[in-house]
Amino acid sequence: MIIILKPHMGDDQIEQVISSLKAYDVAFDVSKGTDITVIGLVGDTSSVDREKVQTHPFVERVMSVSEPFKKSNRKFHPENTVVSVAGRQIGGKQLAIIAGPCSVETEQQICSIAEDVKKSGAMFLRGGAFKPRTSPYAFQGLEAEGLELLKIARTQTGLPIVTEIMSPKYVERFDTDVDVIQIGARNMQNFDLLKELGKTKKPILLKRGLANTIEEWLMSAEYIMAGGNTNVILCERGIRTFETYTRNTLDLSAIPAIKRLSHLPIIVDPSHATGSSMMVEPLAKAAVAAGADGLIIEVHNDPSCALCDGPQSIEPKAFERIMTQLRAYAELEGRTL
């Protein structure tokens, strides 16, 4: 249930409404916008006297919410959420561009790529230190050493780092060392991990699962937000369908769907979506045109020799060209790059 207050209510008036609701065994989530304030009631609202609440002099309207996700629901929070990371924003007017290799391999490799993507306009550096792989024999990442190399690249370039976490036991270290913690597709429903990340304030990049619905995706975001961490960024990275020509199928319809259902920012990963470097450019353009708040693109200085996901990685020169072309698409959507 949500309670929409009359326009331009002050803090004292909002508190009066909340005080009148404290007789009910529910939690309150207050979203204060420029003109309108929304109070979300979280929990069992069956005992709430809706008609009585509606008669309060400061209340404009009372609405029921049928969706199981509450804190990530746009009805609870009408204005778009903008996540701030080291002086940069995800979800604002400027498109957030995250770029870098699938895996950190060497200090020279990650620092060189970081310099290149920064020159082309990337705002964040991505790189995998802990790598979940389908095969136990595939390269699993440099782990702790990879984190240290990412920190070196951050020091040299000033780019905030985005990297994937695999286990709850690393939450404390990631909270200290990483700027944006990524939840990979395979861990979207690792609920123990989501709960632990909900206790931090660190921005969380939550990738959609391989075959998960939009509602399931938002419920995973709800796990993080229910713990107190509202800094969640959603990432559409393709889902598994019957098509075999591409690695996954990019669900562009998820962008307007999320924009309607949720206030959280959403970015798109055109690299993992198909597993093909030649599709990165057209899908990046399509994502921006569909309203995405940013992109995460795999860039490698030598894709043919990459230890992980070389076929979907593009070279720095290709990334520079794509960034140049994306500026026109961003402008059409009223965004900047």
C-alpha cells in the first residue's frame, strides 16, 4: 500500500501522517520528491483502515500495490533513482559507460586498457578478478591479485572500478576496495550474498539471470534494498532462449518495462548479450535508443589472446569509434555521453 500526500507537504506534516499510522504493524518507506511525497507501507497491510487513512487532511490518495516488490517499485518512489559513484552518476542525464576486459590478466594489460577506454570517454573501468565459469577447467581469474591490479589501474587513471563478487566471505574486502560491486547473472538469486550486500552502502550492479523474469530480477533487487542498501543498478545482459546463433538473446523490451515498473537505473551489456564482437555496436546503439541509462562493454587490447570471452571483446580503436557514434544517439534521447 502507498499513501500519496498532497503537494508541498513539509517535514512536520509528513511526520504527522506517519504518527497516525504507527498503530499498524507495518514498516514505512518515505520517498520525498520535488512536489509530492509518497509513503510506502511495507509488510502485512490487511489491518490498515484505508478509508480512515484517506480522510487524513494531508493525504491525497491511498493505493494498493499488487506487485511483490516494494522498495524497487516506481509506485513507492515515483522519481528516478540516480546512483552516485566517486563523483559520477548512473541514472542521470549523462550515460554511464563502463568498459574494460572480461578478466584482469596482467598489470600492463589492465592499465593499458584503462588508459585507452578513459581517453574514449568511459566513466568506469570493469575487469573480472573472480570469474564464474561453466567449466571448472577454464580460467577462473586472478582473484585477490586481480583486485590489487584493478586498484593500480584506478590510481593511474582515476576511473572507479567495477568487478564481480562471488561469495559472501568477500563482502568486507569488496566494500573497502571496489567502487561498484557486480552481481553476475549466475548469482542473481544467491540470496545469502544479496542479504550481505544489503548491509553495505556500496553501489551494486545487479545483472539479470540467465533465464529469469523481470519480476524475479526486481525481487533480487528487493533483497538488497530490504537490507538498507538502495544503491542498486540493474543490468540487462541477455537471456537464454532457443536461439543458438548468439550466446544469449538481448531483451531490449526489458528497458522500457523496467522504466515503467521501477525507479532504479538500468544499463545494458551488449557484449555478453550475444557473445559476438560484431554485434556490440548495433546493440549498444539500440540500447541507448530504447532508453538505457548506460552500457557495460568488454574491451581487450588483444581479443584473440584473451584468457576469457575474447570473441565478444572489442579492441580499443573499435570502442573509440563506437563512442563517437553513440553521442548522436544519446543526443536524440536528450542524454549526453
